[in-house]
Amino acid sequence: MNQQILNLDALKARFPLIEKLQSEQYVFWENENVAKDSQVSKQVTLDMIQDAENRLKRFSSYIKVAFPITKFSDGIIESELKEIASMKKLIEGRRGFNIPGKLMLKCDHALPIAGSIKARGGIYEVLSHAEKLAIDAGMITEQDDYANFHSEEFRKFFSQYKVAVGSTGNLGLSIGIISAKLGFQVTVHMSIEAKEWKKELLREKGVEVIEYESDYTSAVENGRQVAELDPSCHFVDDENSIDLFLGYSVAGLRLKEQLQQAKITVDANHPLFVYLPCGVGGAPGGIAYTLKQIYGEYIHIFFAEPFASPCMLLGLMTGMHDKISVNDIGLSNRTEADGLAVGRPSRFVGTLMESVISGCYTVDDSFLFRSLKGMFETENIFMEPSAHAGVYGPIELMMQGTSYIEKHGLTDKMENATHIIWSTGGDLVPEELRQQYLQTEI
Ligand SMILES: *Cc1c(COP(=O)(O)O)cnc(C)c1O
């Protein structure tokens, strides 16, 4: 990383919102550079996304036998899109204003196998790596039945190879579970936020867990350095991996189908709003990228971050991406939203997002727990704290985002709007911890 001395005073003069971020208030940042039409970069084309979808289809016969829970969806790892009218009523009652349009939840907290949004990108990248190794070794062709991957022969073959990753928890879970299942030797470098149960679960599955006293960025950096010394090791690079991004981006294609099935129109008179919790940026970025290509000017995408970790907001607003961290402006990066506790965003993703997302907002940890309880009581849905950052989206839009609505000529179309809160994790959280979360008031 280039060393550069950050002139904070000069930066604050250019970007007055930094002062607001420093004082940990609700911040709404509108991206002036968002494009109307779809934005395609040569780095990630629609063909590449379609290719990723095809690869996941090839692997569905493997997934189905290796993880029988997925037999209901024929080995496709997907989640429901669901209206949450009772939660909407609760929010409206508490806030004293209406949220015009329909409120829906994309239920990635319930994605099979890894119980979080990381089941998309993480599993995809490991499968893609495994496919490459097996094809190069002449063990399989794309025309064969991939259920063969679920065999002693393949496990023995993969046991010569290693996979490693740095994580705040959920990516480690996803990579650890799928890699161990295929037979790889796998190491997860866990940052300080990582919850104990996630480490225990991985160790039970034979995964090597290395714990750090430091934050996510340095856990990733350490993991990357160790992996680079070993040619048999594939490092899943959460900050830079195109495969990981492609695995996430497939969700956009699937959402399009789900919206069609639910007979939800997205056009000039029916705007679509999507709210995604953001850590380093890969998961929300991949999804946003595909959705923007599909829906262009009719979609409005916002990323949500905790008060203590608004790294994507800071990176995009200043254009500095990974050259600035939340610590540089005096924030702690300590939040109960462990999946979002990232101080420095991905430059790769941030650059792609410059013209794709409509903005970012920040949310208080105390909201996450109120929302966790509310969602459980009204909809009987359990989502981990990080996943609730998206729930604040429609509220923020009606509070600090009204100028966005006006500027985009949406005022008289809001009754036709669809709001999708993208839930991101929760299904694997142990019962005891769920109870603890449900009783947390901060
Ligand atoms: C990882 C994660 C996110 C954000 O994904 P990034 O790729 O880090 O931006 C959001 N919610 C949960 C629960 C996560 O685990």
C-alpha cells in the first residue's frame, strides 16, 4: 500500500460529512455519480456472471448429495423473497410515518449450508477452484456428472491441496465448510470480532482456525502472506477476488426471476429500492452490480454500514477507496455487527460501485438489536445483528433520503415502489446466543 500522509483537515473541508461520521450520527450519503443506465466493466461482464451461474448448475448434483438439505432446491443454494407486512406495520407504528410501497425481505440469513450471504461467493469460489484442479488432472470434464466430486477418490485428490481465507467469521464458515467437505486442508484466519461459536463449529469440521487479536484487514493480510509461501495453497482473497464477486453476483439473476414469479413490476413507474449491509463490499457489490445491469435507472441501491465502520461510504465519497480507513478519521471499527466490522473497503469493489449504487447510510448498533427483536416478534424470523443494517434503509430513505426521491422524480411513484431488505445471516447462530441477542438492549 502506498504510504501517504492523510491531511484530515483538508479532507474534512472537502467532505463535511466526515465530521458527522466522526460524531457517530445517522449519515445519509448520496452518490452524485450514480449512472442512469446499466454499468458494465470489462473486468466483470454479464457473460462471466452467466458462466458462474452455469458452473453452479453443473455442481448442483454434487451439492445435492454432499448437503442433502439442498435436495428440495435440487442442489441450488438459494433463498426466498418474502413480503414482511407485519414488520412494516411495526416500523410505521414506531416511527409515526408510512413507508410507501411494498416491503420485502431477501432471506439470505437462511441460505443453506453456511447460513449467510457468504454461501454464495465463498462456496462458488471453492467449487470453481476444485473444478479447475480436477479438470487439469483429467479427473472430470464439464459433461460428466459432478456428483463424482462426492467420492473418496476426489477427497483424496483434494487432500493434497490447501485453501486459506481471512475473515470476521461468516466467510470463514462458508469457505471452511465447503473446503472440508471436498477434502481440502483448510485454514481460516479469524479477526478479533469473530464469534467463538463460529470458530468451534469450524474446528469440529476439521478446519484449522488461527485467531488474531487484530482487525479484519490484518487477518486477511497475514493469511495472504502465509498462503503466498505455499504453491499448493489457494487463498480466497475477500478484498480482490473476482471469483468470489462472481459467486455473489449470480444472486442478481436469481432475484430477477423471483420478482417475475411474484409478479412485481420494475419500470419507470415502479421503482425498486434495495438495501444491502456492507462490510468489505464483495457480497453487496456483486449483487448490486448485476441488479444495476438488469434494471438500470429503475433501481436504487443503498449500502448500509455501522456507525463505527462506514468504510465503503468513506472510500467512495472521498474516492480514496482502500487508501483510507475508518481509523484514519478516529472511528473504532468496533461493532456488534461482526460481519460488517471492516475498516478499509475493497478498492476493486469500490471502483465498480462508483456508478452503480445510489448511496450509503450508517446505522447505530442499538437499532440492530431493536430490529432483531422486532423481526423475530412480528415475522418469526431470526437474523443476526449485521443483517439488520438493511432494515434501516427504508426508514432512512423517508427521513434523510427525501431529497433523493424528489431529485429522481419518484415522489408520485413511491406508492408503487418495492423495497427489498437484503438479509445476510443468522441461520447458524446457536439457540443460546439467539436468546442473548433477543434480550440485548443497548
Ligand atoms: C459478510 C457479511 C456482510 C457483508 O459482506 P461484505 O462482502 O463483507 O461486504 C453482511 N452481512 C453479513 C451477515 C456478513 O457475514
